[in-house]
Amino acid sequence: MIFEKEILKKIDFITENELKEEILKHGEILSFKKGDVIVREGQYVKILPIVISGLIRVFQTKEDREILLYYVEPSQTCMMSLSACFFNNQSPSQALAMTQTDILAIPSRFITQWQKQYNSWNNFVIKTFRKRYDELLDTFESVAFDHIDKRVIAYLARRKSQQESTRIKISHQQLANELGTTRVVISRILKQFEMDGKLVLHRAEIELL
Amino acid sequence: MIFEKEILKKIDFITENELKEEILKHGEILSFKKGDVIVREGQYVKILPIVISGLIRVFQTKEDREILLYYVEPSQTCMMSLSACFFNNQSPSQALAMTQTDILAIPSRFITQWQKQYNSWNNFVIKTFRKRYDELLDTFESVAFDHIDKRVIAYLARRKSQQESTRIKISHQQLANELGTTRVVISRILKQFEMDGKLVLHRAEIELL
DNA sequence: GATACTGTGTATCTTTTGATACCGTTTTAT
DNA sequence: ATAAAACGGTATCAAAAGATACACAGTATC
């Protein structure tokens, strides 16, 4: 059971009390288990998900490879859903629950309505677009100009700071998928890092030093 | 002199007559010559530019290299300006007039106001964000997964369709900057294409066949 | 017309990354 | 318990792209 108090804590970027009430009234909590598909490619999207707890991975698949768009963390929403709701489009991407995840589902009809009525909602919408753009630009720059070893380090560092632990559970294959390369390349680089004393490798787990 | 009729033609995505009048009333036409800097990095942005004629190049500079974000064509606006106006931020990027360019400058205070009042304006705002995101994603994918020769061809094809001519005025060095690589690589690839009979090279100009 | 700058062709060498293949270990499923 | 799948180490080879260097032609400037 999720209490209203917890929900309100996650949407503290909403300043108008009236809007808070509306959100609690019209939003519905949906729960997903690890590995559940939340949105399929091509599916029409009727709700906007705001993550209350857990983590959602949003990605596209193109010719048997995945392109990671972004993760949706608590207090955030999915830009692609936002856009799809807005224009009543099909979703161009897939969303997957990475862990047990609870979302607050807002029916799409409220999105533009609230944008007009509530400043903080409109801010939320615009910030979501801008944030994802900046993230993508970051990724783009690192793909364009950095070597893979640097990207691996950056990825691990980000994971470390997100989860407050130096042990990162991920297989070489998964890491390769995240960075858009192959398993052999990742194994090679990680081994080198281990020899340099930067980390220790365990099965499906990387321990940062 | 730019006539109201021409302006209205360029903003035909605006459906409300009332808004059209407001735009004509509060917007101001600004003209730039080829090469003029329209926005500097770090500058506060007080107006939203809608291009009436010409072309604007929006890019960032990082450690002596340029990162092209996008071009703003007639009827379009600059996402970065939109975002900067919205949050009263400094512009993280530079904008440069590629040719003689006329813009319709909308004072920033109207942006959110009109978003609330006019659906077509809000659509314009959201579409701008989404469009630039999609473009960036496209570029990202081609950088991540395509070889440079394919990217060169794609770049030339886009330029061709934009300007309705098979002769593209660009030097190898400029082309290298656009694609984030070096002159030698571009010369090498273009020469190969010429030998394959796909194009003819002239000085600072490429003729597509 | 001399000079400097820009644009281009091309050769050589190196680094990075990808592709493939093979092997052993550990975990999972039946 | 046994087979299958997932995980990872490593070697070899090839391709793509970057770095550097040099030559020379066209263009602009004075």
C-alpha cells in the first residue's frame, strides 16, 4: 500500500494545493514487477506515468540492437509518453521496469488542461523535455568524442553515485548493450581496469575501488 | 520590407486569429547578415526568434571543437532559446546566421502566457522540443552505428533537398566540422565517391550526380 | 606580381574498435 | 543429476578512422 503522503513527497515540485488534490483524485497507482513491459513500441499511450518508486528503462530497438534513451527515476516522468499523450501518437519506444516499480498514472486528458491551469505543471512538462534533451546531448558527445574506456568509467561512476554502493551488479553483456558495443570489447577493457587496480571483477558484478 | 502577409504565411501553424494579431502586435522583425552572431554562449535570452526567412545554425563549442545542435529554418524556432526564455537561463549555445536572415522576435514574457491561452501556441512549443529531440536522436544513432561515408552521403542528400540544387557549396574542412571529424578523412571519402561516379568535386563545392 | 592564405590530394603509420572463434566456469532449468 | 544457458577470458585478424606530413593549386591582398 502506498500512502498519499509518500506520493506527495515524490511530486513536491507541484506547488499548487489544488493541483495536488487533482493529482491524487485522478491519478492511479500501478505496480510493476521487475522485467515487466510497461509500454510496447507502437502502443498508444493513454496515461502519463510518474515514477513513485523503482526505475524504468526507456529504449528503442533497431535491427536487433537496443538504443537506450533514458531511465525514469522517482519523481520523474517519461518524455516519450508525454509527447505521445500530447499528440495521441503511438509510442516510438519501449519501457521496462528494472525493479519493482510503482507509478502514478495520470490520464492523458489532464496533461494539457493542467498545463494551462497550473504553472508548476507546465514547468514540469517543459523541464522534462529539456532534461532529456540535455542528457541525450551528453551521451551524444561522449559517443562522438570519447573512447569506450572513458565511457565505461563514466557509466560505472554514475551507477555508483546513484545507488550509493561500489558494487555494481551488471554483466559484461548488459554493459555492452548499455553502451552500444560488444561483450568482448567490454571484457577487454574491464580486465585492463582490473589490472590497473581500478576495480575488481566478480561474476555479473563489478566492484569499484 | 517584410509584409504582414508573408509573416502570417510563415506562422500558419497558428490557428487562432486573436493570437495572430498578438504576434503581429508584439513581435518585431530583426534582420541579420550572413555570419552575424545572433546569440552568444552565456547570454541571457529575452526574445524567442521565429525564422521568417534565412537559416540559423545553433551549436556549442567545447575545447576547440564545435557540436552542431540543429539548424533553424523558416517557420521554426530555436529550442534552446525557448528553454532559456522559459527559465530565464543563459543560453548554453551559440546561434549564427548562415545567410541573410529575418526573424520575428517574440518577447519572452508572452511564451508561457500564450501557452495557457492558445492551443496552437502550446502545440508549437511542445512540437519544437520533440522535433529537436528526434533530430538529435537521429544524429546520435548515425554517429553511433553508421560509418562516416554513410553520414557524408546523408548530409549531402539533406543539403540537396533543402536547397533544391545538386551543387553544394562547402569546403572539406567545413564538412568535417559539421560531422565532427577531420579534413583528411573527408577528402579521402569524397575522392572515393568521385571515383565511384557519385559526385564531382570542385573547389569548395560538391556537385551531386 | 609577390606573398600569404585557403583548399585539396595523397602517403604513411598508429590506435581503436569490431568480428570471430574457442574454451572453461558457473548458474539455471528440467 | 544432467543438460542448457549465461558468463567471461583470451587470441587472432581486419577495418575504420585519426594523426601527421608534405606538395601543389587557386584566391585574395597589398
